[in-house]
Amino acid sequence: MDNPNDLNSRRFLSIVDIHGMTQHIRQSTHAKCHTLDLVITRDEETCITQPHVFDPCICNDHGHITTDHLAIRFELDISKPKPKQKQVSFRRYTDINMDDMGRDLSSITPNLDAALDELVATYNDSLETMMDKYAPLVKKMITPRPNTQWYNNDTRLAKQEKRRAERCWRRTKTPDSYLAYRQSCIHMNKILLKSKKHYYCKKIIDCGSDQKSLYQITNKLMARTGGDTLPTTSNSQNLADDFSAFFYEKVRSIREKLRGDTDEAPEAVLNADVLYTGIHLDSFHPVTQDEIRKMIQKSGNKTCHLDPCPTNILKRCIDPLLPLVTEIINRSVTTATVPMYFKEASIKPLLKRPGLDGEELKNYRPISNLPFLSKVLERVIEKQLEEHLVHNRLHDKFQSAYRRHHSTETALLHVHNNIIAALDMNKATLLVMLDLSAAFDVIDHKILIDRLR
């Protein structure tokens, strides 16, 4: 290019290795300029001049040529593209005055004698009204930028020093200013590396025994996060319908295959059951407001977009809502009825593992996100059912899943102990592992209800 020190110039020199044709061009050109017939680019307007091949004559300190590679010289138009913007909608939850909101919620007197679905509608409407009043929906145009939470004050100062040295070098063009600029670049890179290491070390320590969070950090560091990948489509509604039809057909075909593999009637599987003679669990009992409060406060802060307000906000204003929430849960428990709102779910397709083809529907699994109150109802039922199973010793002896103080660790220890014991007795060991496809989705509801009876 005309001025190698001019970084603002839009004319750049591109050095490209051309191993296969180096010797041919060197023999035919003898260090003279030679025109290429083809340059592969992503955009026809990127290359604005005809490329030429020449010998850069790169030598060492003794004047000997150190490379047999030629160079390609041409002008490129690589102006920086404008940043893309998008419109987002959000609520300023941090600006909510919780005292005022709590007083407004306390003034609401729901009709506790109303039907169950009406009580749920009152709960949703009350919280939605409070959100619109204290955290109205705001629309804003933003420029998406990388999430650099490790960027701190030291990193910012190092970057400023680098920019200052760069401006000095551009202005003076002296070797000393260039050396100072290079030193500032090295210093900034060291600060960046130190900041990243400190940030991720702290995040790993904060995970503690939370293996799920630790896996998420590990996958992010190893660039194994697939992100919100979805098949290419021009119509979101059609894509949602395609996913719904695929998941439904998958479960239906598995159930049909299971029925076709046996001539035995589904009810016949109950004939082998041992008749239970212990205490029966005839009904679930209502819970108190204190039990509901403790259950809600111990819950995570995950929120479904079907919820009228975020879970962390609900926890902070739960006291005025506690009578209504307790009535909803107890009414559902005593009448054995699940409100229609609790049966709705936000389903998100996720790739089964990174690297799979995102255009194939079979590579996705559906993740259902339920409203928060429906999860509270599930916990109430699960707690009472678990107490009955534990008290009457109805758990399978070797069951490790869905039991307190049992996990994959206890299952692995048990299997490992059996293998070692067999080896000590000079026995052969055969391990059979069975993975059921869509195991929970293909449960026969009639068999399940008959077995519970």
C-alpha cells in the first residue's frame, strides 16, 4: 500500500501463501509483477483492484532470502459495518417500591368462595395490574454487544493507556512511540487475561456443590454452548406447528410400537403386583400459610413468561397474597382438581447436544416451563406422597432417583461394589444399560391410575 504506517487508509496489503503455485510463478515471473486471474471473496465488491503476485524478498540479517513464498497485492474495501440495532421490551423491576405495592395488594379482597379457576384469574389479574402500575412495559432500541462481565476498572484503564499510546505513535511515527505502543498492547493483554481468570475462578468457587452451574461454565469456556438454535424458517407459527406435530407423532409411534410388541392386555401387568395391606393414602390434606410461605421462599427464582410477575418479586410481596395462594392450593388439593392455567406450559425446543444438525427436528427435545404456582402445587403433592412412601417403605430397594439422600452417586457406588465383589469371586460381569426413549411421555395413564388405586 502507499503508506504502510497509515492505519486509517482503506488500502491494505494482503500476504497470502500460495504453496502449490509458488515455484511455477517464481520461474515465470523472475520477481516481476504477475497478474492473477482469480481471487475468491464473499462479496464481489470487496476486491476493488486487480490482484498482482510479486516476490516480497524477505531476508534475514545476513541478506539471505528466508522464504520461497510469494505475495498477492490488491486493494480491499473493508469499511467497518454499522452496528445492528433491535427493539426490546422490558420492565424496570428495580424501580418498584415494594412497600407501596404491598399496601395495594393488601387492599385487594378476593372472593374466596369463588370457583378455583376464578381464584387463579384473580391472582393473575392482581399481579398484572401491579406490574403495569409500578413497572410499566418500556420499549427501547439497543445495540447488542458481547457480554464482558470480566471487564473491570483495571481493564478500562489499560485500554485507555493503549489508545493513548496508539494516538501518540500515529502522530509522531517514531520508533520509540511505536515501541511504547507495543508495550501498552502487551500490558493490556496481560490485564485482560488476569481479569478473565479472576472472574471465572470466582464463578467456579461460587458454584459450590451446584454441578449444573459448574457444567454451564465449563461448556461456555469450551465454546460448547449451542445457544437458541432453531431450524431456519420464514414463519414462526408454521415452525411451532411442525414441532408440535413432530413431538406428538414421536410419542404416538412409540406407544403404538410398545402395544404391538406384546399380546398381553395392558391391564394384565397388574396381575403380578403384590397386594398392599398397609395404610392407604386416601386423600391429600390441606396445608397452612406458613408451609406455603416456606415452600415459596425455598424455591428458585426461575420465572416462566406465563407468570404475571417474576418469582423474586413474588417472594418479596408474598405476605398480602398468601391467603389467596393458600386457598388456591388447598382448593386444588381437597377437590383433586388442577386449574386450567396450571396445565399451560411454555415449550422450548433445545438441541439434545451441541454439534447436531439444527435443521433436523429429531435432534431437538421439548423443555416445558410451567407457571410458578403450578410448581408449588406439585411440591405440596410430592411432599405428602413422599412422606407416605417413606413411612410405609414403599420405595424400591435399589431406587436412587427421586429420593432424598440418593443420587447418581449412590447408584454408581452400588454398581461399582457389585462389580468389584464379582471380580473378587472370579465371576464374569455383564453390565446391561437400558435407555428408554421419551420415558415419561409414553407412560400409560390408565395403568398408572389403576396401579395407584
